[in-house]
Amino acid sequence: MVFQDHKVQEAADKYLGPQYTQHNPHVPDGVKPFTDYFIPHFKENPEARSEIKRAVAEGDLVVLHVHSKMNKADRGSAIVDIFRVEKGRIVEHWDVIQAIPEKVANSNTMF
């Protein structure tokens, strides 16, 4: 809902827990800081989209391997998001982000 449809507030209300711990250094802890960060981000970047390539769930953790692009011309980034879930709500988030380079040393993709 957030990164594909840009429904930030709706997704936050539905999926984030009341206590939300954020490990991304650019986004503060909490639901309101999350929405305050991403609502303007998508207004400034209306073509931004993310495609989930893989999902893994184990216990209270969900891991997503994501291809995120700011627009159609953008090469994008490979992202691994890790979410901790309590009572069906996301309560903690980590991510690792790697820009997709123009030249690579092998014929494999990052996905």
C-alpha cells in the first residue's frame, strides 16, 4: 500500500503498531513520523514504485527483497526490508539498501 499505491496514512493506520521502532537512519521512530516522512516523499516522487521480488516469514519476522525505483528511467535500488510483527501489526523495521550499478562484474541480476 505504501510503496506501490502511496496510501501512506491508510497503510499506517491498518498495519503499524502503536509503538513503531524504526532503524532506518532517515526516518524517526513512531507512526506519525513515518507518515510525515513518506507522504511528502511520494508527493515529490509520484512515479516511485517498488516491486517485491521475494518474501520470507519466520516467527515474528517478515523479510522482503524489493526492487525500488523513483521513476521509469531510474535503475533503482535493491532493498531488503526486515519487519518484526506483533499481534498482526508491524512494530519494528530495518532495511539495507544498495543502488543498482550501471556496470556489473557478472551476468547475474540483483534479483
